[in-house]
Amino acid sequence: MQYWVEEARRGNQLAFEQIMGQFQGMAYAVAYAKLQDAHLAEDAVQEAFAEAFKSLHKLKESNAFPGWFKVIVTRACNRMIRNKRPSTIAYEQMVESVAPVPDIADLVVQRDLYQSLYASIAGLSYNLRVAVQLFYFQGHSLKEIEAYLNIPTTVLKKRLFDARKKLKVALPIADFVSVWNDLYEGGRSMLHIVNGDVVADKLRKSGVQGDILVWREIYSEGPIFTDLMEDGNRAIRATYLEQRLGIPSREYESGCLSQEKALAAFHQYEEVVLWFEHDLFDQTMLSFLLNWFAGQSMGTTKLSLLCIGDYPGIELFRGLGQLSVQQLEGLSGTWQSVGDEVLELGRLVWDAYSSPDPSKLVELLQGNLTALPYVNRALQFHLSRYPSIKNGLGIVQQLTLEMVRDGLSSPVDLFKQVGDKLHELGMGDLQYWQCLAGMVQGKHPLLSLDGTNQVPMYQDVSTEWKHSKVALTELGSKILDGVEDWIAINGINEWYGGVHLEGNHVPWRWDSVNNRLVQVQCGREWKLIQ
């Protein structure tokens, strides 16, 4: 856009036409929300473009054009209000100017629903009306609207949330979500891919339209390969998960084949929506799916993404499963279309994460990852799980020992506290129990366990574990103080994405002071991976 603005300032008429095409819908939405008259709104937009073209030389920064132009539109509207003349327009014309409908028969069928929506939107405050019209009816992205209205994304999201909440109350129909789905979300010809059964159950209760596919995987645990759908790679992963977490290999492989079959049938849907959140658990799952879709011919199927890292009113946001049915219902329809940039970045992320060479991931993190805004932080936390240069502990082990030293002894309390502190990992209880098992079992335990000899595994409902206690061993204290190195004493056999570390000497470590991955050069000398 900066290029077109610069060209327009030089008098390039084609460049200004490009700008008009980009901002005409936004300008109309703002003008109509303020004037509530379609003819006046069109006049105001034309007047604003004329003024902008004449005044373009006054614009100091090209990237400030969206906000600058919005001020011009508002001024034009204010002039219209001062000199307002009576004007009428058929409702159908107004609908066509804001949200074109390609078929007259469709317009007739849906007219009552449109009228309900537009009548209710008219009752919203100016700020909420503009947000709804720009996002839902004009189809602009959050980033585009943020620049145009000159407001933070968090404020824009809050306005959309408040608008949907008010519309649900105001509409004279029983189910606002179903009406919105029918008009803007493709009705039942949709597939929603979610990260767990809790989210799936709540979505069904919310009335979201379409089929729901729960993607059951833990890509933040165990061996990862670029092609996990290959039989040999799947078998290796199945064996690991059975031995480490107790998940039966046959059950795992059968589940994989079932969900892969459902995924491969995506062409029967008009739209596929990916529901994910900010943590490592979800970001790895999201990158896997984006990598897969990047290799598919989408045909007429639209791919969309809803990915959030916070929610209004929730101080510590852990994930979508934390939300109520009503809150998830409020998110329905706020997803964004997945373009080539997002697909390509998803492919690059999965390629780097699944690589046996972690330097690929380090290199990726030095680039531009804004198309997937949560992936950088998630992958940084992934790298922090590597053994540290201080004592050989990963971030989960380190924090656990620190909390035990500070007085926590219940495994259940430890899971909650560590999980809250490191919520960017999205770590489940089964993963954490096995991390604890690695510290209490073996020849060189860091923790002692009182009350039971068994750490829970998959579908274990033992109650003894809930009442057990852990305590720091003498070695655990030395490791925590950095006197001894856990890897040198105990060895390691762990997977970090596609990287397999094993033995008493490993080539990669995490520098927690400088937040970077380093490579063993000679003995205990380290160098930064470039």
C-alpha cells in the first residue's frame, strides 16, 4: 500500500485508483454508520476521495494514509450532516452496496434475515456499527481495520465481541448464531477442526453450524517427522507414545488413520475452519495442518483460521477450553481467511520444527513470523525445554525443582502452578506426570516420592497419586544450584520436535540467561547457533 500511496503522490492516476479500490468499502462503512443514509454515504465517500487526492502532498508518512483518510471521511460526513438533504433508497439497493448478493433468488430468500441484522446493527453505537460493518460485511482483516480506524487490535476485538453480544440480545429471533452462520458462514457445509474434546462439546452446544473434527495429537511430545502420515514414521511415534505415556499403539495408529481420512474429505465442505490458540501444543498442531493444506489443491473450499491468545476479562488465558459455551459462541464467525502467506509460513514452521537440525528453527525465528503472531513465542518456549548450559535441566524440570524447594510437595499442585507459569507450553497433565517420573525414577533421582511408587499413565484413575508428596533429594539440590550437571550424571533420551538428544553428552543446550540455543564446540564450551 505504501508503494501505491507514493505513486499517487507523484500524480499516478492508476495508483490512486488502486487506493480507491482498497479503501472504498471501509470509507462507505464509516460514512453509512455515521449518516445512516446510503446516498449521503456514497456522496461523502466521493467527496472524501476527491479531497484526499488534492491533499495527498500534505501527507508526511505514506503508512499513515489509512488513519489520515478516515479523518477526511469523517469531515465529509460532518459537512453532510450540517447540510443534510432528504434522501431515500430502497433497502435492496443498500444491501447490494454493502454486501453484494450474486443471485436475486438468494436475495429474496434471505431478505428477512438481512433486515433483522441491519435493523439491529442500526441500534448499535457508532463505534460498534463501524467495527461490524468493516469486519463482517466488508470482510476486511483485523490488521486493515486497525490501521484505518487507528485503534489497537485488542480494542477492535472488544468492539466486535460487544457488538455480537448486543446483537444476540437485540435480534427478534431465537438463535442469532444460526442466522449469522446461514448468511456469512456457509451454513452446515462447514468443517471445524478443533484441538480437543472439551472445545468440541462446547461448540456443539453453542449451535455452531457444520461438522466438528477433533484433532487428537501431542506434537510437543515424542518423535516428530516431516511426514507423520507415512506408515513407518507413524509406527515409530506410536511405539514411543505407548512406552512413554501409556497410549496403546494400536489405538493411536487407528485414531490417526481415522482423523486423516476425515481430513482428506475436506473437499465436500465449502469452508474449513481451524480453531486454535497461542501455546506450543496448539501452534505445532496448527503448523502441521497448515503444512498439510499447503500441499493440497483447495478447489472451491475456503480455509479459515481462528487463533487467539487472550480473551476479554480473563487474566490468565490458557486456551479455548477455558471459555464458556456463550463465549465460544461469541467467537463464531470471527475467523479470518487463510491466504498463501499463512500457508507458506505454516509449511516453514513445520519443516523447521520437524527437522533433526535445530539450527533451522533458530534461523526461522530470526525472520518475519507475523503472519502467525503466536508461533514465535511458542517456539521460543519449545527451545527452552532443551537442557540448560547451567545444569542440564529443561525449563519444566527447573521450575518444578524451584517450586519444591519453595515448599510445594503435591504433584497436583505442582502441575497447576508450573502449568500456569509456563502456560505457553500448553502442557497436559499426562506430559507433566512423565516429566516428574523422569525426576523421581532411575539411579539418580532429583526428587523423592512418598505415598506411591507409580506415576500415572494414560487413562490411569489411581487416587494414590493425588495424595502423594515429593521432596528434593541431595542431588536435586546440587543440580538446582548448578554444582552438578544432570545430563552428565543421568544421561538423556528425549525428543524435541525432530531433534533426538541421547547419551551423557549432547550437542545442543539452552542458554536461559540470554534466551538462545547454543551448540557444544568442545567439551563444555558453547557457541551461539547462527
